[in-house]
Amino acid sequence: MDNALASLWAKTCNWVNKCLAPCDTRWHPLILHMLDVAATADTVLAREPEATRTRMAAILGMEWGEARPWLLLLASCHDLGKACPGFQCKWADNLRKTGLSVPRMANTEINHAFVSQIALTEILRKRGWPDDLAELVADAVRCHHGERASPTTLDRLMGDRRALGGDDWSDARKGLAEAMSKVFDPVKVPDKQTLTGPDFMLLSGLTSFSDWIGSNEDWFSFGTPEHCEDLSRWFQKRRFDAGLALDTIGWLPRSPLSQAPDSFQEVFGLTPRPLQQAVVDSLTDLKRPSILLVEAPMGEGKTEAAFFAHLELQRRFGHRGLYVALPTKSAIAGMCCAALGLRRGSDKEREFLYSFSLVRMTAIAILRKRVNKELPVRRLQDYHTVGGGYDPNNPGERGYITVSAGDGKPRSKKRAVPCGSHPPSILDGCSLWHSP
């Protein structure tokens, strides 16, 4: 391993913010961190259903076996831009070990993620990638810090040698990417010309999540330059560490809840109502993932119908899980009760609703126009209203929030005032406190 590549740092000990300079006894080589994130991405995708891997491969217009090495290389190159004097000069003592040239006045204010984008775009194009695809993929990978660079910013940066360094720094970035290529061994070059919006978000999301997990010292302890001698071995070790990390946060292998088709009555122990039977019948005609809209009055069994639809569609099409979006805290409580099989009015339901009432949530205001006024908020009541009955004569049951035109954040006029969904721009939250 080239000494310069092994000496580039990515992370330092947690004392860095309390010291004048990073601690030289605890730091993590950049090339090892790149492999940490790739190993995490690989472990995440290995736990996903086949449908997820197929969709990720489609980002590059490939089959999974062809796309996997490229996806791991892309994820690893998310921090390629840390191999620049603008970043490495933040620890001057370590920079001397690399033997790389140091600009007279390095630009340490540079966003290293922007350097990653510039470097990765150039590297992919030289590997034969279509120009637009290379540019968009590098942009998506670089977004792991949540900020996109404007074309003007990138143009200005490409001419800033104080930030990017000279040819030796460019060779170092290419050397890091080449080292990743030797580990993952991508072969076929994508011939897809561009990325769609969903493609971009999927790749960016995978990279961001993998970097978040792969940067946690609880699971990924720092390596040393000596570990850089066998990168393939390090990658395999980090796949094991990534598995432990994902186990800890509950990111378990995604497998269908139902392995064989079951009837509605077998699942719930109930004879389906007409609405539920209509949903069951409609599922038999679906040949691919679809959107199923169900509209009916309360009490017709929409929740159970939705649960059954999920079981069947997940089994047949490899959906990874169930996401439930509800507008009110009381509706969330009702959905939880249904999912747990709690009978209405039972002691177990009352115990759950009491514990649920102690959970604090954040209300979100979505403004249609810029306003700066007080909006009246009232508490709504339905079957699963949490916290007891609603007394309209009790001032504690009513409140106001002030919506600022500046930041659009809801501000509480009273502490601990239940807020509801009136007007429609405010999400209802029974027993919910607005945080400043």
C-alpha cells in the first residue's frame, strides 16, 4: 500500500473538538473508512428482498450481479474528496507523513463532498461511463452531507488548486478509487445514459444511510495504516461489523411475513365483510406492484383490509415492509390497537392507550401561503382519542400556534397545549406538544 494513501485520514478521536488539533493516537485512515461504508451498503442490500436489489441494479441499467461491484465502489467513493489539501491540512502534522505537496495557503473552508463529486465524475468518465450518468451518479453519492453544489460552485472549485491540490493530489484520489476497484472488481461498464429522480434519491439514500452507520465508532473501531495492507480482508471484517450494527438498530433481513397464501379468515379469524371481500377479490387480479385505493366510512374494516393486502402483496412481489402514514396521533393509536389485535373497550386497549398518551410527538405545519398570524387549533375526537373525554368548556383543551413567515416552524403560545387539525394545514395531534 502506498504510504501516501495509507496516511490520509478520514476521522479522528472524539476529543478533536476539545483540542487545538486532532489526537494523533486515535485516527482512522481514509481508505479504511471508504471500505467501512461500502461494507455497510453491501450488508444492507444483502438483507433486502430480491426486489430491492433488482431496483438498485436498475439505477445503472444492469442485472444485480453486474451492478453490485459498481454500487459498492460508488458508496466507497463518497468521501473521496477528503483526499485534498483543503481537508487534510486541518491536521498539519499528519499531512507531512503523506509526502504530498502542500499549497502555500490551503483552502480549508472547502466542502470535501464537492471535491468527491468532481473527482468521481472524472474517474467514471475515464472508465467509459456516459458523461451525464457519471455526473449524476457522482452528484448523488456526494449528497450524503445533504447539500448539492451549484454548477457555478463546481466550476469555481475545479480551478482552486488551494483546495484540490496539484497533480500528486489528483493521483492520490485516483489511487484510492483504483484500490476500491481492485477490491470490488467491477467489469461491465453501464451504458445507461442518465438517472431518473427516483434513481438519484435511491443511490443518495443508500450512501447516506451507509455512511451514517459506518461512521459510528461503537461498531466500527478505528484502524491503522498497517490494516491498509490487506484491503479485501478489512472489507470482509467490516461486513461482519456492519451485520452487528444492523442487528442492534433492528435492521433485520426482510422476508415476507406470510410464506404461503392464507385466506382472510385464516389471518384474522373473522369472516370478511363486503368491503374486505372486495379487497381480497381485487388482489387476485394484480400481476405487479400496484396502488390500491380503499375509501369507506369508519367501521367497515379498512385497516384489516389494508393489513391483508400488505401480507399478500409482500409475499407475491417482495415488498420490503409496511409504511403507515396517518394524519393524527389518535389515528395512529387506533392503527396500533388494530395491529396488536386489541378489542375495543377492553382493559388491554385502555392500558395501551394510556401508555400511548405519554408519548410525545412533533406536529408539522405545511403552509400553502406565507403567513404570519395566529392560527386557531382545536382538538378532534374520535373513537381512539387518547387521554380521556374532550371538554369544550375547558380552556386547557384549546390553544393557538403562531406560524412565522420566516421559517415556517410552529411555535407554541402555551406549553403543553393539545393541538388538533383545524385548519387543514395543521396535522392533528391529540395530547401532543409543539416544540419551539
